[in-house]
Amino acid sequence: MISFDEYLKKFNKLVQKYIPPRNEWTPPDDAVYGVKDIFRVPEKEAKELRLKAIKFQFKRHYEKNSFYRRLCKERKISPDDIKREEDFKKIPLIPDKFFKNYPSGRDFAIWLSNIITGDIPEIEIPNKNPSYDEVVESFNSAGMAVAYSSGTSGRFTFIPRDERTFKIAQYAAAKSIVINVYPLWDYNIYGYLLMPNPFKTNVFAGKICGIYFDLIKEVEVAIDRRISTKTVSRAMSGGRLRRYLLRHAIGVLGKRVVKNIIKWLDSHSREKDSKMALVGTPALMHSVLIKLKEEGKNFDLFNRVGIITGGGWKVQEDKRIPVSNFRRLAEEVLGINPMHCLDVYGMVEGNGFMVHCPEGHYLHVPYTFFYPMVLDENLEPKGFGERGRFAFLDGTTFSYPGFIITGDNVKLLERCPACDRPGPVLEPEVKRMGGEEVRGCAEEVRRMLSI
Ligand SMILES: [Zn+2]
């Protein structure tokens, strides 16, 4: 078996273009690129890295972002007030709803520019009354990586990442996953992406998977057409008749996608010693497993297949399945080693991806740069071991303040009950807070394919 160091070396070789030159590293880069196994950094060292990264970004956003500075001044907080971890609770947080409250047309471009910390790119907007996609594209042709996610209300969450911040998101997500499936990943593994093509969409969960193509030689994509904000909002809302017609049309598409994935599994499983990796939304993966079960097909792919899910666990209209049931089904149908069936919890607003540990399937927090919190009804931090609203300080977002209050309900634990990794974890069942709309990239894909 390949040693962990050798395994990591192979990974690092393939992701060089995501890492800035060493002489340009800042504390956030040290916290992301400077550590070996991001989930096994000794606690003291991790906390030092995180303190430096968060202090660095807080000062930057305070100095270079006028909207955030106003918020800080209202709360009477300045960079001098943040000296140690105990001061983190003073850092003003931005509710995720803020990023949904945007105007349209040219005003949307101004709104986006106002969120950006630091240099705003020179953009050219061709139309008088541009669509959201046109505005996003104009920022992205100027070197940004603006991406979005949406909720059932039809409102999007737009986040303006610059190239550097987006590369950190991609690198952090990929590395956290590759590390936790050790030693399964290999460049010659066959890959399937159960998401929109990363190069044809600005949907965050799709776009971020661009790095998958650098890590794996051959990747098949489930949804290869161009996905715009119009496609997404049509799938997420709309009148009943339109919805019915769309459902009908894309229901067929969903069936075809499931069929293609099964064909792919079938053919590669016959090759001796071949390995496969499926990355994507739980709903689509679940449909594949259900279909296989219905057809009475079984595979014996122990240590030969990995399944990485992400984006939320609503698998059918009004139906949510527990992550553990999904894993059992994958074991039954594919013969997967459950250590290689991992879920990822992340969101468009941050670069921190919580990834299951193979031993216990708890969601490990990348604690060298990401500070997780659980808030009570008054938005005050609660201690470990309690359930509440998830919030975080992300020390890696250069182009916008990544100090966010989410609409998710989580339980945060100081240590993993199942493994010896030193950092904090979230319990595997992440839910929406009461009264919050269902959102997440998995929900978009599910509705697009109507599965
Ligand atoms: Zn664990």
C-alpha cells in the first residue's frame, strides 16, 4: 500500500497551479497550503495558524471594505480589539440573507462591487439592462470567480470570490476529501461527476469541482449542458403548469442520467483492479442505488469505489434520508467499503468544507483556518455539545468578509467521538433552522433532474 506521504506527494504534484508561489504566502496561505493533513494538525499549532489568518483577514476587510468597516464601526470594533481567540466573538458577523438581498440590472453590478474587499475589477457590461448571468460573466471574464447557490424562494446567494479565494476553496475541498479517503484516490481512477459541468456553470457546487479534472485522468459529467441562473430559478420555483411541464421534460433527463451512470459502473467494474470515484449530489446517487436495487443488480466493489456526496440530504420532494441509511444502501448494492462513502458539508459563503472521517462519519472542521460557532436565538455563541444555528469565521476569503451566520442547524462537538483527529466536528445530520427555506446545490440539481 502507498504510504501517506507518497500519496500526498502525488496529490500536491497535480495541484501546483492552485498554490501561490511561496514568497507570496500570507497567514491564510500558511493555514491552508502549509499543513500536511489538515485534520491532524496538533491543536496548539492549528489554533495559532487560525488566529493569524483570521486576524489578517479581519484587518484587511476592515481597511479595504467600506460596507464591512461601517458595520464594525457601528459595533465599535476595530482590528486592535482582536488579539486572541476569546476575542473572535466580537467580530461582526454577516447573516447569509444579506447575500440574497440584491437589486437587478446594472444596480446588481454595483451591489456586487460594494461587497468586494480590495480592488474591484474593471468590468464591461454589454447591455443596458443586463441579466444576472451577464453581470456575473462580466466579473468572471475580468478574473473573478463569482458563484451562486439558491433556495426554494428563487433568490440566489451571490458570492464574489477573486481567483485566489476561489483556488483556496477548490484546493481545500479536494485535499480534505483526498486525505480522508486515503489510500483510495489515484490519478488513474475512473471519475464520475454527478453535478453540472464545472466549466459551463457558475453554480458554486458545480464550479468548484473543476479541480476534479486535475486530480483524475478521465471524468464523465452527468449534466453537460450550460446551467444559468434562469435554468436554476425555473427549476426552483415557477407556476404550477410550467413546473409540471418542466418536471415532465427533465424527469426524462433524470432517468437517462441514471441509466448512463449504471452503464458506466457496469463497464468499469468488469475491468480487473480498476477503481472508480463518484462525486456529486445525494439525490442523484440515491436514484442510481435505488434503480440498481430494483433491477436486482449487485456489485462487489469493496476498496474499488468511492462515493463523495455533498449539497444536502433532501432526496425527494419532502423526503430526507439519514446519511447512514444511504451508506447502508451503497454497501448493499455496490459492496462499497463504508470508509470510502463520505459526505461533505460546505456552502457558497465559505471555503471551509467539513468532511466525514472514515471511521465515524462525523464532519471534521478544517480548524487551521475555519472557526466554527453555534449560536442561540439571540445570536450569541453557545458552548460545545449544543445544537443551534451554525456560524463561522473563515480566515481564507480575501475578496469578501467570510464571517457568516448561516441558516443551518448543527451540533458542534469539541472532539470526534469516533476517531483520534484532534479538531472539532459537527454531528452528521445538518438540518435547516425552523422557518428557513430549503437550499443548497444538491436541491438545485435534484429539481433540475426531478428525481
Ligand atoms: Zn472523526
